[in-house]
Amino acid sequence: MLECAVRWAVPADDPEMRALLDDGERERYERFIRAEDKARFVTGRFLARTALAEVTGLDPRAMRFSTDCRLCAGTHGKPRLPGARVDFSLSHSGDRVVLVLAEGAEVGVDVERESDRDIDGLAKMVLSEPERAALAAMPDRRRGFHAYWSRKEALLKATGHGLAAPMTAIRLTAPDEPPEVLEWDGEAAVSPVRLADLTPGPGYAAAAAVLTGRPLRITETPL
């Protein structure tokens, strides 16, 4: 059994949180124009530092994250703590910030606020043909689409591909079924993988992905 910790927070821009940012993060913080973007960023880094401090014993003020991409020479990869066996992933949407953390396996997380976006148009870019057919039969297509999207986004964040890999190459179980990868074509495909739906509250969809064949034990710390 692989332990997977999930922590939720409402975005806040507290001095206590800003005090833990390193110089590079403060520069990035200052570049955000909107107050809500500043709050989401600093809350995510605060969650990461405090959670990692608990499991590693390291001083959260001394932590320096790497964002090197493992697939290319860029620096746009997800944050990592060099030298630690603990992997983590962050996501935010609306008034939700979420962290997922596990030891000994790569993880990814995504939260999406449900909205009245062009679901039919986006479905062509996100869903495979069988998934689009399943979505069309759902009474709540908005909820179904965002469930699919959060599961796939979490998976591609775990592998490090992000939106560089086509989501349509991945076929998942229907949103009302336990999340599972049924088929994945292309160079980005990995196996084994575990998916889990999270509980972000009404109006949101969220999922975690862990690159492991072991069963997961998800522990969520609610808002």
C-alpha cells in the first residue's frame, strides 16, 4: 500500500506564507498582476514547504526547489525537492489550492473549477472518441467533462509531459466509474499508474495520479 497525502487550502496571501519564499519565488510572486494569482502561488509553495518539512525534517526556509524538466533542457518542469525521495504536485483553480505528496513514486494532481466553457469544442481536444460518446450520454455533461479533464491533467503532470502530450491518446473509464487508464497510445504512455478522484467540494473536479502499481491509500486534509 502506497500512502498518498492530499492537502487542501483556500488561497491566502499571508506574511507568514511569503516569509518562506526564496528569492526566485519572490521575484515570480511580484510578477503576478492579479491578487488572486499571488495568493494561489504563495499558498501552494507554503503547502509544499510545510508538508515536506513534516516528512523530511528539513527546515522549510532552507528548501530550494528545482523546476528542471526531465524531458528536455528547460526549466518549466514541476517543482521538485532535490535529493528527497518524496515527490509532490500542486494545482489550483478558483478558491482551491491542492497538494499531493507521496514517497517513492511520481505524483500529479489537478483541480478544475467547473464552468460553462465550450465543452463540445474542448472535448475534441481532450477526449478520445469512446469518451466523447460516454460524455454525450451523461445527464451532467459539465461535471463529466471536468472529471475527465482533471484525471488526465493529473496523469500528465505525474509523467512530466503536461500539455505537451495529447490527451486524446488516453482513454479512461467513465466519470461515474472508478478512475482507471484503459488505453494509452503514444510515446508519453507509462504503466503502471493509479488514479484517484479527490473531494474538492461542490463545483469542482479533482484527481491525483501516481506512477505505481501498488494500491493507494489516500488521506485528504480538507479545507
